[in-house]
Amino acid sequence: MVQINGKMRDRLIVPASITEDEARNLALERQKVKAYTENKTIIKLIYVPKRLINLVVE
């Protein structure tokens, strides 16, 4: 699950063994995520293995 500012914006199907860097790159390449992060600064990235990625943007 990909969240932006705590709200679910997209879902990804990935292997359970994926690393944080790989998950971040896959999430940031998604069109739905790009729509919410364009012209904004990513302040924090929270990664919970096998569960979610939460981007805090401003």
C-alpha cells in the first residue's frame, strides 16, 4: 500500500523480500503517486516491511 500524508493513494504487488530502496523507487514511479507529489517536497518516507510506504509531503 502506498500512502501520501496518511491517506491510501495506490497499491503495489511486490515480492515480500523487496528492500526499502526498491519499494521507494517503485512507489515514486507510479502515476497516481506522481500526481500527489509533483511540485512538492518529500519530507519523510516511512517504510513498514511487507505492509506500506507512507510519504509525508509538503
